[in-house]
Amino acid sequence: MNLKQPFVIYRENENNTEGTDWLLISDLMSGLLMIFALLVVVTLFQLKITQEQIQNKRVIVIQALQEQFNANGISAEINPETGDITLLDSVLFDFNKKQLKQEGKDFLIKFIPVYSGVIFSEDGISDEINRVIIEGHTSSDGSLGYNMQLSLGRANSVFQYIHSMPHESNKEAFLQKIQVAGRGPMDANSHHSELEDRKVIFRMQFKSEDAFSKVLKLKK
């Protein structure tokens, strides 16, 4: 009887060890789940903070632009949510043309100093704005390939004229932020007039907006 006792004790110890192992694994999994849940909460909190930062900065820039446009007698359509500024084709170009007409040049001479002046009015604003995208658009008349070239040509004509304008203190810094894009008839709407479809849009992109996009990618 005594000879079997060590064997029984050994089996009991072995069983206890297996139970302990499973308990440790269970605790580890629970800990990992808690860490994962905490990371999700932190990520959602960061998303909320970033969204609020983007919105606050947009509001400041949009209000400043609207005030300066009103003060300088500049007629430009500002989207109150995004800050996008739409310049209609009737102001800048003739029908089916990518060369700026004189009326368009006169408008840009007034518009650009005010627009860039707001962007560089404070270091906090200029540092936050990564890019200014100049988008050219067209109506849906004609082939897609032709309209894409026409829209890009219009955006590039605006950029080239800005480049040729008289030197200002922030001109070079402003040019470095500009990116041109042609959207062709992608945003054309059958309910719009042709003048509304053939437009140029100045669109700002913020650093915090890029950070927000990166957080969204990480979340996915």
C-alpha cells in the first residue's frame, strides 16, 4: 500500500499542474481581451478628438475667408461645411476653352491675395493646411477623355497664372501647397446649368484630416 502511495501523489500533482496551466492560459486570454478593448476605446476617443479639431479649424478658416471676401467685394461661393470655394466657368473661361479670359485674370488678381492671405494669416493655420487643390471641372457634353484633358488644362491655367502674378511675401509658400487636378464631368449634374458644371474649385486639405484618415485605416 505504501509503495503505491507515491504514484497516487504523482498523479494528483500532475492533474493539478494541468489545471493550473489552463487557468494561466485563461487569465492570459482575458488580459489580452481587456487590452484589446482598451485599445478600441482609446482609438474611438482619438477619432472623436481629431474630428473636433478638423471641424474647429475649418470653421475658423471659413469664417475668416467669408469676412475677407465681403470686405474686399469678392463674390465666391464657399461651402459652409468643407470650406471649398467654387469659381464658376463664366468668370474664368469661355465655353470649351482652357485659357483664362481677361475677366478671369482680373478676378484672380483680387481673389488670390485675399485667399492666400487668410491661409498665412497665422502660423497655426498655414502649418495645418497641407495642400490647396485646384480642381477643374467640365459639363458632361463631349467625350470623357476630352473633358478630362480640358478640366486639367483649366486647373493648370489657374496655377500658371498664380505663378506669374506679382511677387508677394507668401507667394512661394502658397505655390508649394498647390496641387492641380482635373475631374472632368465626374461631378456634373443634369439638374445644374452648364455654367455650374464647368467650374474651378479651391479645396483645402488639413494635416489633422490626413491624420484622421490614417487612424481610420488602422481601425479597419
